[in-house]
Amino acid sequence: MQRIELHRADVVLSCLVGGPASAPPVLLLHGLAGAALELTPTALALTDRFRVVVPDARGHGHSTRRPVDLSRRAFVADAAFVVSELCGGGPAFVAGQSMGGHTAMLLAAWHPELVSRLVMLEAGVGGMAPDDDYPARLGRWFAGWPVPFASRAAAEEFLGGTATARAWASDLEPASDGLRPRFDADVMEASIRPVASQARWDEWASIAAPTVLIRGSRGTCPAEEDARMRALRPSVGYEVIADAGHDAHLDQPAAWLELLHTAGL
């Protein structure tokens, strides 16, 4: 896949792009602290029939590391800009995981002309319980990484040796003193806090694009939220990937791809 840089407002957006330019467009959006690289296997499985675009979100990967604006509006405007510039103006099939799924949901709500179909993997409407400031908890966890890592193997071991650990370790940035993440902990906390600050039920209810919710059997989406989402939009598809956690696309890539095909790819 080819890496292309787009310049928009206060950020540079780095995107991986593959497949025929004239093919139907697909936009894949990664989650918090991830990057386009982790979705490359998904993209490569689709590029024979689709134009696949996978951006690094602002504050992540090869995109601008410390953008001024980390609001939900900024992330969604970035996604809309990518569709405009690299997906022929849309509409595109949009699939996102975790925070990327929340961005995809808001894109479908605020820019319905840009989204033909929507897939949300381990993503919901946002909001948080009064007794769980999870943005702060995540920020502390990222800040506690023992960086620089001496090697990718050391990073994998610290991160738990999971499929997610391997994906994140593979995208560490070489520095003079070792390997470091391509993001800053405070930017991660500031990026996820707007997701947590408001549950977007009105936006969810307004979406017209055909939608599929996909969960990992060991995922983190609350059952009550899932039930309310499905009750508000009874036509929405719902699938569960067995033996998979929050990063189900990494835990069970074949099952993830099969469900994308079922959803229309």
C-alpha cells in the first residue's frame, strides 16, 4: 500500500492507500493509540476489489503528533476530508474499531452523504459511568510504559504478548535510545475524553446507512448499551466474534474479514 500525506487545517494526515482508484471506496478507522498499520492486513485482503484508505488519526502514527484540536468534530472532519480527497468524494463503506468506530458513527450521522454502509467494531455511543474516569486511567497507563523499549520483543512482553501487543510493538518508532510509541500519553487521554464526555444517542438514532455492530466475545462494550443501541435501531445487524477481545480484528482476523464480507465487502 502507498502512504500519502494530506494537509488539512492544523494537521498532516498520513494515509495508507491501496486498490484501483476507480473501485468502490472503503475507509478503515483505527482505535485509540493504534495506527493504520494494524489495519493493513484487513486492507490488503480487500484491495483486489476496493479502493481502501486507512488514515492515521490525528495524534497517532505518522500524522501530526500533537494537534491543537482533539475534539470529536476535528476527528470527524478529518475523516470527511479523507473521503473527499481519497475516496472520490464518497459515499464510502466505513468501518471503525473502538474510538475509530465512534468517529465512523458520527461521520455517518453528520455527513450521511459520505457513508454508504457502516461497521462498528467494539464501538458504542460514548459516555462513561460516573465512578470511572477511564480517560484518566488510560492516560496513566500509557504514561507508565517503560520507554524507550530496548527491542520489539521487550515491548511485546511488557504489553502482554497478545495480538494487540504484537501490532503495537511492530509500529514503534526507532529513536537514538531505543523504541518509542508514535503517540504521547497526554494526547491519548485528551483524544478519548470527548468520547467519554457525552453519549451520542441522538446521532446513533439518526443514522440512515445500513449498519452492523460487531463485538468480541470478550469485548468491553456494556451489554446495556448494546441492548439500547439495537432497540433504537432494530434493523441493525449484530455479530459476535468468538474468542476475541476488544481488538477482535487482531485476535481473529479471518473471522473479522468474513463479517466484513457479510456486511457488504
